[in-house]
Amino acid sequence: MLIDRSTAPDFKVVNAVNLPEPKTFTLDNGTDLHVINIGDQPVIRLECIFEAGSWLEKEIGASFFAIKMLSEGTSDLTSQEISEAFDRLGAFTEMTHTSDRIGIVVYCLSRFLPDVLPMVNGLIQKAVFPEKELQDLRNITIQNLKVNKEKTAYLATTKFRAELFGSGHPYGQSQEEANIAKLPLDAIVSHYDQFIKNGKYTVVLAGKVEDEHISYVNQFLGQERGGEHCPAISYTPSEDYKEKEVVVERPESVQSSIRMGRILFNRHHPDYFKFLVTNEILGGYFGSRLMKNIREEKGLTYGISSHLVTLKQEGYFMIGTDVKKEFTQQTIDEIKKEINRLQTELVGSDELQTVKNFMAGEFAGSLNTAFEVADRQKILLLDGLAPDFFNRYINQIHATTSEDVLEMANRYLRTEDMITIIAGGK
């Protein structure tokens, strides 16, 4: 029997998703271990997460180099021996860094966890920061930075954050060649000693986890003295960005990268879900209004999108696109036109329902693997959100009305409250 491809298949609206709850254990030294036991494949992801990103560093770059250097040598093993040891086990390792957090991530077969754990403990407790490897990492970082600075998209995004939060704010900072070159070893080692070796961290174990794996984690990561949580440090974002337009001139560039937006809020805000729907309609997916107008109808860009970026302490809204220089002002005008439509006209019921269905389906589709589920649960655990936050996600999306969207657009999308960054020129 042939399939009739002229008729769209039936679809089912996703109305609810229930995430499996993690089990939390306390290791002998007081370290929290969160276990998300899900999946049939004998694979485990181990994460050691330190609340010690750029937010807590005393010199720009200290947290980045402190975490990236962990695998470059310990008092027991050289960088090559560390790499070979993980390779023999078929384990994949990654050192992660953000403004809020740094971490060690290891993927391995469940049966190799007892072999992986002592090496991870060695990275945390015995890093030695060899001079050659540190200089190599400096050179690689500087070279990557030089490459990025040739891209208008990178220049626009870093300038956007710097103007939005202020260059002295952790969320507004970015690496510079001079800072990387002169960053003293003492600052890197100090960050490591205080926040990694002697700091308090959280362990997340996801995948096919047995009771014996929990015992192994306690045996290797639960015996060293547990550290204390880092004291809270407060930074005040910039307030003078509103209605500014900043142009980063690049005469040799044929295109401009545009970034527009403002400081908003993170997941704790009561308007979070309503604004997510509003953003989705404006520029959150391929069928959004910005895409239909600026890409499909005007042909000014290959892609344009808007996002609510949620960080631990703050959140911000950003619209981003790349266009030919001669289309820069026209594109900005069309963005403002679409925002004005959201502020003055109620969204039609069909468009709103399409967006809700897309968001619900996309969310459900992002929970296919144990590690994707763990990523959601990790957000709840680390950001202090209610355990049912994501279980309420789809209900909150479906509960948003056209009147809610109009209210959100008028409250949070006023263009006089936004900054515009143009990298390239007009």
C-alpha cells in the first residue's frame, strides 16, 4: 500500500511531560551526589560541578585556565598519560567553563566507572599546572581569539554583553589577548586551590546507575575533606545602555552583525513562561514573525532569531542576525515594526496554537536520552528551582493567552529600553 504524501499525518498535542526525579545522596565528606537513573544502555555520565566560574575570579581568565589545565598534568601523571588512560577506557572527557560554573564531565561505560573515578579525583586534588602545557594553552587561546575577532558575529555579541552589563561585570567580560598573555600563574593556582581542590562541588551521575556505582563515587570522591560553599558576591549590571546604538566599524567587512536587546530575568521570574511564548512568536523558531518578514519576504538575511538567555544571577533578551551592510538600517526598522505589531495587535488563535504546539513538541522531543533528562534536572538542582518546574512547563505554555502576549510585548519589548549593536557598519 502506497502512502498518500499529499495528506499530512495526524498529530497529537503534547499536554504533559513528567521527568523522573533524581535521587540525592550525601557522600561521607558532605558532597551532594544527584543520581538520574534512566536508560537501558550501560553508559554513565559523571559530572563534578563547581560554582566557581568568572563570577568568582579575582583576575580575568583565572577560572578558565584553572579548569582547562586540570587534565594537563597531576603529581602522578603527565598530560599524555592522562589522555592515554582515559582513551584506554574509551572514556570521553570535557572541562566546561561558563560565567557561573566550571566542571569536569566524563562519559564512560558503566563497568569502567571504578577506573575513571580515581583519575577524576586526581585531577581535582593533584593538578600541578606544568609550564609548557600552560604556555601551549595560552597560545591556543590567543590564536582562537584572533580568529574570532575576524568575525562580526563574535564582535557584536561580546560588545552587546559588555554594554549591557558593563565590562567590569562577570557577564559582560570577555577574554583579551593582553589579559591572557599576562595572567600570572599564581592567580590560576589560587583559583584552583580555593574553589576546586578545597572548594565544595556537586556530583551528578546520569545513565544506567547501579547501587555499586554510588558506592564507588563515595569511595573515590567522598573521602577528601569537603569544602564550603563560596560566599555570594554581588555585581550591579549597567543601567545606561537603553536607547544606545553602538557601531563597531569594520570597513573591510561586507556584512554587519546586529544585536538588539535588554536585561530581563531568569527562570525564577513569574512572567518567565508567558515571555517564552511571546519570544517564540517574535523570533524563537523557524516560522517566527522575524523569519517570515526579514528572511522569507524581504530576503535580507539567511536567518534571524530572538532568545531569552537565562543565567544564574540574571537573564537577558537578544535579537541577532547578519545582513549585508546596505540592509542594516532596513533590517533594524523591520525588527521594530514586528515588535510594534506584537504590542498593538492581538495574536491570532491559529498562530498562537501553532506556536504552543511547536514549543510543547520541541520540549518533549528534547527528553529522548538519559543525558538530556539529566540536563533538565541539573538546571533545577543547581539553580534552586521547584522540583515540578519542568513538569509545569507545557501547562504554562498552553495557558498563555493572546492578551498575555500583548501584555508581555508592551512590558518587556519596548525598543526604547533596548540597546542596538552593529558590528561591521551601516
